[in-house]
Amino acid sequence: MNAIVKEKAVAPEPAAETAKREVLLKVDNVSLSFGGVKAITDISFDIQKGEIRAIIGPNGAGKTSMLNVINGFYHPQEGTITWQGKVRRKMKPYEAASNGIARTFQNVALFKGMTTLDNIMSGRSLKMHRNFFWQLLWHGPAANEEIEHRKKVEEIIDFLEIQAIRKTPVGKLPYGLQKRVELGRALAMEPDLLLLDEPMAGMNLEEKEDMSRFIVDVNQEFGTTIALIEHDMGVVMDLSDRVVVLDYGKKIADGPPEEVQANQDVIDAYLGVSH
């Protein structure tokens, strides 16, 4: 993990340069309720192009609900989501995916009986243009199209260093590798914004270090903007450019990691006594 921190810290981006970044997604005064229960209350923040943006908070703070609003799984009763300069009202998950927003989940959501290769290949489905008839025949244009998509998938497999398990059913893989395959499936969509819901959950130290390295590489080498929910504060503070903190569905802090870490409201609500 330390090597990753040093790599990001070698040439920190000046504050003025950070301020000039394009806003990729903007959350404006969003509120979400389920019956009489308020999951999110009047939350506003933005995600800038090219950054790693962390969303943190105690259990039940509304973090996953916030991701569900961003990718269209939930529709807020109040407020707006602006994506690439356009207000998106009641955007559905498949519309979010087709418009460049990919997602991994807190609990691994893979096809357990399918191989690593086929699971990642499923992430290319929105980019396939041949109709079902041609795909069924696997002939002519459909065959050529699939070959091109498989090349992209093989590149992702190499990038994630999972060549040895490319033909293994994912249900037989250890949890840490399943999380890596799920990351691969999201990358296969070639997203502009990648939403990661607790990518380190359930991992040991070595697996966390590997996943942290891949997240940094996806951000720096692919130029992918990343928003992540994570409970490991060491990971959050090492990887993130900016952090927004939620508590009981409300925003209590927003800023650079070192600023958020020193915020007394955050310490009281989430981090505990400062040392």
C-alpha cells in the first residue's frame, strides 16, 4: 500500500489545477425517502473528471443509496443529477450503463456458473451491435464483432493479472478473485465513471493492496473517473483525491482527505478519537 501512496504523492496536483477540472457528474440537493424513512436528505456534491472520489460514512449513512441514485436504480423525490452537463431525470440503470456509468456491488454479483472470461465478456453486451439472429448463428459480421470484443476482454484479463483463471467458473474462485473479476466486467464497459461499492470488503491485506493498485492504475492509465465507497480509512485516505462524508443521510464534510480526516464532525461521527 505504501508504494501506491508514494506513487500518487510524487507530483501532487496543484489546487488551482484541481479547481479547473471538468465536472463529470453533479448531485444537487438530492433527497430520497422510503415511506417515512429518509435515506438521503438534501445532499449536494460533484465528481470531477479524472479524480478518485470517495464516499464514506457509518453503516446506514446512505452511501449505497447515493450510488443507486447516481446509476438510476433509485429516483430521488427531490433534487437533480446532472451527467456530462445534462440533467438526467429518472434515468434507468441500463441508460446509465449505455451512457458511460459502470458499477460494482457490495455483494459480488457475478454469473457463478460462467467462466471468468464469459463474465467479463458479458460487460461488452451493450457495445455489441449485431442482432440476436446473427449472434445465434455466430457467422459473418457477428463472428467478427465478437472476435474484436474478445480481444478487449483479453486485454482486461492481462491487465488484472487473472490469465490463470480465465476458464475457471467464478463460483469456484476465492472471494478476492471474484471481486477482481467483477471489476473486470465493469471495465469491459469502458466507462467514463466507475462506481465501486466497497471494493475491499472481505479482503485480506494482500488482496486489498492488489485491489488498491488496480484502482490507481485504472484511474491513471485508463483515465477513468472513479467514485468509491469504502470502510477502510487507510485505503480511502491513500487513494482519494476528495472525500464526501455522510451521516444519517446528511452530508457532514466534503474536501481533500487530510482536511476531512481532521474535521471534528467526521471524527465524532465516524473516525473516532483522533490520535
